[in-house]
Amino acid sequence: MAATTKKMGDFVYEYDHAQNMQWLRTSALQRLVATGTVAAIVWLIYLGTTIETVDAQSVRFLSLLSPLTLVLCGLAASWSVDRLGILSAVFIYTVGVIVTVVMMAWALGNSLFLIFVALACGVTGLLIGPQAGFASALVISLGLYINPLPALLPPVPLSVLWVTVIFNFLLAAFLWTATYPTRTTLHWTWMNYMHAQQQREEAQEHRAKLAQAVKELDISNKRLKSMTFELERARRAANEARCLKAEFAANISHELRTPLNLIIGFSEMMALAPQTYGEVPLPRPYRGDVQSIYRNARHLSNLIDDVLDLSQIEAGRMGLIRAPLSLAEVIDEAINTVSTLYTNKNLWLRIHIPDDLPRVEADRTRVRQVLINLLNNASRFTWQGGVTITASADEREVTVTVTDTGVGISQQDLPKVFQEFSRLSGSQQNDAVGSGLGLAICRDFVELHGGRMGVKSEQAGGTTFTFTLPLRADLGIGRAPPAWETWVILPENRTGPMTVAVLSNEPAINRLFERYLDNYHIVSVKDETEAWNLASEQMIHALVVVAPSGEQGWLALRKAREAL
């Protein structure tokens, strides 16, 4: 880890533990050297006042040389601390203390003065550690006992030797005991400091992540605001389209209903009651054409009714007249309506309804219309066999199934059964006449009652339509809202129309873009301020600046870019 320095007073705090210990030991060594130098100077002054009483010249020389040795060793230690390291400097100064004490003991002729060799143990114990203090005490004791230089150091009496050894180890033990609380406190402080540094780094990392999250959230909020604006615009467009569709359906009903009723009325009289026109018979070739006109006019009338019903359902204007009713009676009414159609095609109709089938709260007309549409739809695709209607009930709802023996529906067409204006694939299905709205209207009627509708079928295996009606109206959940009213998570690479802003004062330019850019939403802006306001409200995929060529055009482009 890189060392980051922070100065507080005279102490330099660093993340590197080794450098911190180096600085502490260097500071302590400098203080010891300064203390030893002061003591040596005081000793020299003392010797200067008493040296005249000493007879031997060699003794005088050693007495003066011993404090100078301590001073020189201190200077050497201070010089080597930055060049050779703290351990070498401590070793030099420790040797200087030992040499100084030995020279003083020799000069004074008193071996008891060797007790002060323990100062060397104190130096190593304070600067390096208690273990070094004990090691130096052992080395000094062995040195005094072995006496490798008998010419320089006279033999030490055994009593003095024991006193010196004991004093060395006692001083080392005293330093170890005295510095233990300090060392423990320093260790705890260092561990807490490292823990605090780790927590600080984690906090900085979390703060950076939080800042990134806030930034991303801000971007998401802007995108959400833009998407909400686009969604509101799409909702307004959908409402407008729905109103236009309802208006169109109403106009179709008003404009086509009157002439269509005339066509149906006259063709019905000509086909079913030709005697109304007197004794003149209708030619046989014309009779088939008139029946075809009548049949197709009725089909067109039914198609108009289906479109009106579907538009009313989507507009939420389809009201239901709920009342308790018997499904058995409604099923009988629907069968009576389509029985002639089934008889003409030699198809059978079977009913399986329990006698205790409960009554439901529903709109009698709409439920009958659902059954009639299902029976008509089954007759179109059934050429042999017939249709079976069954009903069952549980505690909450009644289930009605309409099963035919027709050609069935392929698996690929099943998802499209309830879609408006959908036609099934296959030649047999295409031969059947239908608008593609009957099943969609049936599903909507059932959902308006709070029920569900489904289909099961296999190719050439018949089709089964199932719908449910709640026993009580308060159990109904209503029809699901349209897709445009539901929040949907869209993929990022959406395929919807992109917004292109055109900065121009000429309306013809905007119409030109709208004419030739098909899948784009063109928005006209007059100046850079209006373009900036539009970009702050919604997402703009491109900005087209229409300006003259040359320097004026580049100036307009630069202004638009700076505005955005």
C-alpha cells in the first residue's frame, strides 16, 4: 500500500507501519545522542577542574578521551541513521557507550564502574525492543566474563562481574516491564487506526457507488419522465383514435342502416313472399339472385351490428341489465333460434344440463347472444355430427361448454381465435362466411360479466368453447383494461416511432419530412430555446437544423448544439 503522508505537529502519520517505527526510533536515538552529548560535556568540564590532581599522564588522557568517544559515536550514529539504517546507528551508539564505560573504569582504576555498562542494554531495549535489551545484556555479560582483550581490560573480579550481570538483566527486565503498557497501547492504537483506515476506504467506496447510483437514478428519472410524456401522448392519441372509430361506427350505422334496411325488406318480400306483387311470377333465374341479395344484405347488417357492439365495448358504453336468470331457459332460446340452421344441415344438438343448475345474475340478451354466436360459429365448420352443450356449477360460478364435431382449429391459429377480424387458415375455414368479430364480441360480453372464456381444439378433432359466469354480480371483476392503459416494461431497443425535431421556419420543410420519413414522429421547432424545452420534456432521437449553407449555416448549427 502506498504511503500517504499527513503531518500533525512534529509527527508524520503514514500508512506504512515500518516507516512510522523508523521515524520513532530515529527520533528517540537523536534524543539519546543529545542527552549523552550533554552528559559528556558536563563530564569533560568536571574533569577539567579535577584533572590536575591525577599524577599519571595516561590516566589523564583516558579520562579526557572517554567522554569524547561517546560524543564521536553519537555523531557517527546520527550520520549513519539515514545511510546505513536505524539498526546500524543503534549498534554504533551502543558500542560507543560500552567503550566509554570501559575506558572510564580503566582510567579510574575502579572495576565497579562497569556497572554503567547496563546503559548499553537500556539503549538497545529502548530503541529496538525488550528482546534486544535482553540479548545485549547477555552479550555484554559474556564479553566481561570471557574478556577477549585482557591487555586493554584487566580481569574483572567475580563479585563485580556478578553485580554487573545482575544489574544488566535487571535493567532489561525493568525496561520490558515499564514499556509493556506503552507497547500494548501502541499496538491497540495501531490496530484501531488500521481498522479505521479500512472503514474509511470502505466508506469512500460505498459513497462512490452511492454517487454512481444517484447519477444512474437521475438518468432513469429523466428517461422515466420522457417515457411518461410519450405515454401520455400515446394515450391521448389512442383516445382520439378510439373516439374516431366510435364516430365512424356511428356514421356507418346511420348512413348504411336506412338503405340496407330497404334492401333487406324488398329482397325479403321478393324472395319469401313473391305473391305480394300480384299475379306476375318472379322468373326463376332472378329468384336465386334475389335470395343471394337478401342473404348477403343480412350478413352485412349483422356485420354492422358486430362493429357497433365492439366499439361500444371498447368505449366502455356497453351497459348490462343484470337480473337473476335460468341458464337452461337461455340455452333453450338460443337453440330455438338456430335449430332451423342445424336441421337444414342434418346436424344434431344435444344438451346436458343438471336439474339443480343455480341461477346467475347476468344480462339475458347478452348471454343469449354469446350462445347464438357460438352455435352459429360451430355450424359453419361442422358438416357431420353436431354440437353438444353442457353446463355445470360450483360454489362461485357456472361453466358452459359448447363442443362441436367439426374440422377443428390448428395449434397455430388458436392464439388468434379471439382477435378482431381474424380469419383461420385452411381451405375449409376460408369457405365459411364470417366477419371475424363474433368470437371477440363473445369474449368481451363474458368478461363484462366478470367471467372467462377459452377454447380447446385439435385439427380434425372438433372444437370446445368454454365460458364461465359468476353466480353473483359482486364477484365479477370486469373486463381487463386495454393494453395501452397498462404499464408495460418495454425493451430498450424499442421499435416504436422515433422523435425527430426539425428546426426551421418554413412549414413546407416540415411537411416534406413528414411525407418522406414514415416511421418517425416529426416535431417542428422555431428556435434553439424551443428545441431545448422540447428535449427537456421528452426524448429526441435527432435534431435537424435547416439553415443556409456557408458561415451562417455553421453558426445556426453551433447555436443549436450549445442549446442542447
